[in-house]
Amino acid sequence: MRHTWLLSDKEDKKAFTCLYEQYFNQLFNYAVRFCADREQVKEYIQEMFIKLWRNRHSLNKAANIEHYLIGALRNIILKKQSYKTRFVFEELEEESYDFEMAYPAEHRIIKTEQQKLLHNQFKKAFSKLTPRQKEIIYLRYLKGMNYEELAAIMNITVKAAYKLIARSLETLRENLQGFPVNKFFVGLLLLTLIGTL
Amino acid sequence: MQNSYEHYSPDDFLQDEYFLEWLKNPQGAQSAFWENWLALHPHKQAAVEEARQLYALLQTHEEITPAQSDREEVLAKIMTVIESESGESGSGRSRIRRLRPLLKIAAVVLLVAGAAAILLYYRNTKTPAALALLQTKEAVQQFRLPDSTLITLDRDSRCRYEKQMAGKVKREIWIDGEAFLDVSHRTGGDGKRQPFIVHMNGMDVEVLGTRFNVINRNTQQQIMLERGSVKVNNETESLLLRPGEMAVTAGKNLVKKKINPALYTSWMTGVLAFDATSLQEVIDLLQYGFGYHVVFTMDPGKSREKISGTVSTRNREDLFKTLSVAFGVSIKVQNNTLILSHKTN
């Protein structure tokens, strides 16, 4: 509904360029979480789009183009990154890739000290997640992927995707404990109650 | 289903599709259900609030915006590879090689005759050059015009341009809606600069290589300059804009205002970045950028209050909510009018 998948119009370079212009920023944003080297990220994106063009005749219609492109890009990155990892460690472990996400409190609309504290605490809690947990949270709650899509992209079963999300949220909230978060929520609740009276 | 929600923890709520729909779109179809459910289960308010807060925190992560030059560089590389591959794709070429000599001659004759016919046709026609149309519906899109000017069209906007514009004395386009233009510097064959003209309702913008934003919607006309210089002409007057200035229509007149250009191009990224931005600047933006009529009922001192931070503009409801919390004002929406007043509680 949101986009016309360019491959319905298979030869059109213009449509291909539009697709590129539309998703470059999002893809860059995603890829840079795996690899801080921006030049390298650019190469990954380049490779992904060239592959997309070459395979344009054999592609099926994707329900969500952005999610499709993210999946394609992820495959390319992990092939390269894991190759590197293998080169160094010889053995590929499950958690052998990095996924970084930053939550900078200072750039957001934060008026009260309390909110600032909450935000910093959240940043800390989030940074304690494993790369896989960070990635699945990113794909689920920022990119809005459903569990089937998560499973396909992360190469796990749907059941495992449910588990990983549950585990990630649990860890995130555990790490937020011991901080006056709950007091803050109670305060917020009181304020809303007072407001409605 | 309703029963099981009673035992939900904040985590459980965050894993519930129906609940997430509501958080994503608080005014949507799910809102009635959840508001009703919360009224019936007041003891779950804390859990819901915590889930909502965690979701809000998750949404604040930093987006890294790559430079435009990066985007252009990668595209150029991709296109080079694609072009070189499509040039080599074999079948067409081998067929030509198999043509018999006689056919070859015939082909050449036809080609020359065709070229001559086209040339004659163009010499004899004085009708205006064909106009091409660029149109957007639900997404912001970027296009490159034949003279290599980069145009970003807002949702539901149109741009008409002359197909032959690159070779003309004047480059001319017609905008309906909102657009941001990065006009390329060009000199014609005679070494003179080739002006670029944007036609709008009742006025024109004359440009020589610059970056600026235009809005042409019904009675709302606005030109905002980021870099370079432009001249705005309507029937009666002419205004010269410097970077960081904006021209808007006020009745039949043109009015010049000083503004922060970054605020007026947020529709391209969907993100507004405030940096010690005053309420007055935000009111101007809502009026001249978003096209609302704003009624402000507080003392003038309030309008000097400032905020910093970034906020998404994709959902207007959310934007107003954020602004109302950040400035501590109440924002009421009535059709196209925004009423800003003191918080009543």
C-alpha cells in the first residue's frame, strides 16, 4: 500500500533510483549498527543494491520493501563480518556479531531532571543487552517487524523470536530496577489522577 | 482475551500486537477498547503506564543521518556497474551482427532520414516545449531534473517542468504543493548564467543556483531560503531574500521573516530538531511551515520560552502532544486552527 515495488516495472532504472533514494538513509542507519566504519557500510549498501538489480527478474513481491531490503543487507554484512570473525577465531559462535545502538539523552526533549535520570538509566540498561537482543528490539519496536519477519531475518524460528523478545524485555526491565523508575511511574500516575479530577 | 490482560505485566503488554497498535496510534481504532478496559481495570494503570513509558523510551534512539554526498556517491557507483552490465547483455548485439549487408544499408538510410525528419520538425515547431510531470502521493520523493537540479517533493505535490529545460535560456518549473530545491549553477552556451524560475500562484521565484523551500497550496505561499539568494516577484512587488529569510503572503502583500531554515525542511526527514527554539519560532513554523492558523492566548513572555531536542513530525497528534508537554501549554486542534492556551490543570 505504501510503496510500489519497483520490480513490477522490471526494467525501470528510474524506479530503482527512487527506491534507492527512499531507503538509503534507513539502510545506512541499520548497517551502521553492525559496523562503525561508514565507508564499509557504504560498500555493503552498494553491493546489496547491485545484487538487487541483477536478481530483479527472479524476485517475488515483498510485502514490505524496507524489511526486505534490511534482510538482504543483513545477509551481506554478516557474510563479510562473520568471515572476518572466523578468520580470527576459527570458530563461529552464536553471538559473534556486534549490534550497537545509542540512546543519547542529551539530544532529546527532556525537561525535568527526573526524566533525564530515567533516560540515562534506560541507556545503561539497554547497553547491557546482547547484540542479538539489541537487534531484535530494534527490528521489533523501531522497524515494526512482526514475528515471522523477525524469524526470517534473524534466521531463527518464530518461537525463538518470541522467546528472544521476551527475554530481552525482561533483561531490560531488570536492569531498570533499583532505580526510582517505579516511584516515577507512581508519581506520573498520581499526576494523571489529579489531572482528571 | 480480555480476562488474560488482567494478569499482564508491562512486558506482556509490550508483546501484545493489539496493545502495540494502540501505542503506535493512540487515536486509532484500538483506543476505545483500551480506554474502556483501563477504566474497568484501574489497578492495571501502573503496568500499562510502565509499558507505554518503556515504548516511548525505545522510540527515542538516535538516527544517524548519512551525508547527502555519501548517498550520491554510492548511487553513482551502483549506476556505473549497472550501466556497464546492461551495455554488454548479448542478444541484441548478436542479432545485428547477423543482419545481411543489404539490410545494413537500408537501416543506415532509414536512420539518416529519420534524424533529418526530427531535426526539421523541431526547427519548424514553435509550440511550447513538452511539459513533464512529477507527482507524489503518500511519500516524500527526490528527483533530478534534466538540468541536474535536485528536487524533493513533499507528499501530495506536483512539479511540472520543460523536458528541454537544460538547453533553454531560462529554466522554468511549476510547483503545486511543497518542494525543496537544490538548484544547479548553470551557464548557457553564451557564457551567461541560466536563470531558474519557479512559478507559483500569483508569484514567481527567480533563482541562480541555491537551496530553498517553496510552498504553493491554495492561499498559502511560502519561500524559505537556505543558501544563495533568490528574488520573489508578485504582481506588485519584488523581494530579495538572504539565507535564513522567508517570504510569505499576507493577503496581497509579501512579508519577509527571519527564520531557522532547518525547521522548515523537517518534512523531508520527518524530524524536527529544536536548538534553543522559542515558542514564538514554533508558532511561526506551525503557521508558515505547516499551514495552520494559530491562536495564542497567553502573555507574550510565554512565547520566549525555549526548548531543545528532536521530535518526529510524521504524526501530527504526537507532535502536538510533545510540544504541549515540552512548553507546558494546552494545544487544541479545530480543523485547521490551533489554539494555544494555559494548561487548565
